Amino acid sequence: MNKRHLLSLLLSLPILLVSGNSYAANWVRLGDNGSSKLMLDKQSVLQQDTFKKAWVKVEYKKPQTNPETLDTEYNSSKLLWFFDCTAQKSATSQVFQYLNNELVYSAGVEAKNAEFIEPVPESDVDIAMRYVCLDKKPTITESSVKLEKTKLAEVKPTETKSADTKTTENAKAAESPKPKVTEAKPEESSAKADAEAPPTKSKNSKADAHKPHWTYEGKEGPENWGKLNSEFAACDVGRNQSPINIENTMHASLKPIRGIQKFPAKEIFNNGHTVQVNFKEGNMLVLDSSPYQMKQVHFHAPSENTINKKSFPLEAHFVHADSKGNLTVIGVMFKEGSANPALDKLWLQMPNKEGAPIPVKTRVIPSELMPENRSYYRFSGSLTTPPCTEGVRWILLKTPMTASKAQIEAFEHAVKHHNNRPVQALNGRVIVE
């Protein structure tokens, strides 16, 4: 599929998501603060479960910068907003950004997984929510009185000044709802849940005893994860699932990865699903001006993500979390070749069966498991294991490391089975590089 076809497909998504049928938008202007115009499609206002939803459009006089793609600019956006009229909160489910009517960015999340927040008073979200919920009409500010007189026949309720300070923040929140890291129990934590290192023993053994067992094969394999437990539903119904095939990327001026990767490995263990290495505190990643602390690295064989449908014999996932529990995962591919010295040190202590963590006696730092060339692909995704929580920022390094055939086979022997989830559908997501 060429890029033009891909963009055409993405451009059609708002219409499909609203109705799935032939559909003509009916845009009304809700605000104009001199720097941006806020419009809402009256035709799209619908009740869905306990929420109301509507498509909105914001047009800017000056180009805006998207913090997710850093240097990508846009001058208009279309967003699918959900409103909890009772709680007076809202969430962004879909966002499409355009530069001179050409799509430059797209992101989305299931409404049930989006983070509902209270909008800033007199912001675009607040104005739209009051229009949709009809609880109270927007007030007329001095800056909008003149516009109200000229547009009264077109706009209901009354137009108001739009602060428009949170459009980008709402788009970011839609892409990255907070994964429920704290809900991962020891038996399902990561690598199971790609979250943070589990304790040696469960503090809630009775509750854990009722957790469904999952694996990579048979009736409890990936195709059935979503049916094993309601907590795993995202594995079936999520639309931003990982892993993915990297293809048809969009070029953007992504900033180089910045961080600290000098603090050594602390312990290694086999949890029955993967081999995981926990590191001493201090390693970090800075992404979108926010610090993420590295929690652990674990491995999958063969690779979970693919590049142009090419699989690699081994993939490492470096899991990072910010202070709010939001996750970023750095993926590193390994191709068969010369032995990796860092893997040699770790594999000497790699347990061949499930058990408690053991101390790593030799010094291994994260940078020894990463290539010097840190160019990367970026996309929004999920945990690759139950509960398949979405809202995870993914950074997949383009340059693979090498591992010897013996090193790859040693890992496979320790885990005793392939531990890669099949690639998932993009569902309109954009991969930037």
C-alpha cells in the first residue's frame, strides 16, 4: 500500500467511525478567539452507552507543533470527543491533524480506555461539552459579542471565546491513557504485562490463585487471551494493540533519544514466560520533555514486532515508566551473527526454569544491549501480553544488534517455547520515523 493510499484510508476514518453509512457533516461555529476557530458537527452528536460523542474541528491561524512528533506542524485538527455529561468530564478518542488539508498525524484509543478529565473552564473542550450536554449554555465574553451578533442565526448555543489551550494535551491523553501498572500481579507481570518487575512472592496469593493462566500455545494462547478473563478484554477489542508490522511509515523530524543508561543489572529471573533482567535505579529516558525511569528488560524469541514483514530471531523490550505510571517501551532487534558480550554475561546466570530472581554478579549496563545508532520508529501501542493495556508509547530502534546462534538457542531452551504474540492490525495508526 503506497503512502497516498494510506493517507486516503486514514482520512476516511472519521466518517466511518461516526456512522458507518453515508454521512454529511453539518459544521457550526462555537468559538473564535482570533487565533483559532472551534466548530462542531451537529450531525455527529450521538449517545453511546452513558456518554455522548461528537466530532469537532479546530482551525488555527498559525501552525501548531505536535509534541508527539515534535517537529511536525499542523494548522487544523479533527477530534472525536466523548462527554460524560453527569460527571462533566471529557476524553479524546480520535485525533487527526492536517497541514493545508493534508493529513500529517493520526492517533486514537477506545473510548472506554481513554482518560476522562475535567476540562479547563472556557476551553474548547468545555465549550463543546456544554453545547453537546445542554446543561448550560456558554457565556458570552467581550471578545465574542461582535461575532455573536453576526453569527447568531448560525450558532446555537451562543458563541464564546475559546481558550484553546488544551487541544494538543487532549490528543496526547487520547493516545496515552494511563496503563494500570499496579494491577499486574506477580504471576502476570512482566514480562507478562510488560510493566514493572514483580516481587518474588505474591502478597495476595488468594487473589492470584484465581487469575487465569495464559500461555503462547493452545487454548490459552494469544488468539484466546481476551476470552480468558474480563480484565484481558483489550487483547480482543483493543484497536491500538502491539506488536505491529513496521511499514508505510511517515517521515518526521524525530529528536534523538536522550537518557542515562549506565546503572548496571541487579537481578535476573525466569518467570515462565520470558527471562527478565531488573536494573538498579537511575537509568532513564527523556521523551516529550518527560522523564521515564527504566524498570526492566525482557526478551522475546522470535521477535514480536516485524519490519517490512521481516521477523528477527530475538527482540529485547526495555520498559520505562514515568511518575504517573505511563509506559514507554524501547524495542531492540537482534539478528543472528557474532556473539553479544552483554548477553554472554547475563546468559551465564540465566535460570532454565521458573523461579525467584538471582543477583547478577557481572556488570552489564543497558547501553551494551543497544546499538550506537539510535534512529527509530515511533508509534502508539499496548502491552504485548495480558492484559494488553493500551496507551503505551513504543520506540523501535531501526538498527539491530547481533546475537550468536548459541545465545538465541540458550534463551529458547530456558523459556522452552516461542514467546511472541502475532502482529496486530494498525487500525489507522500512523508510524513515524
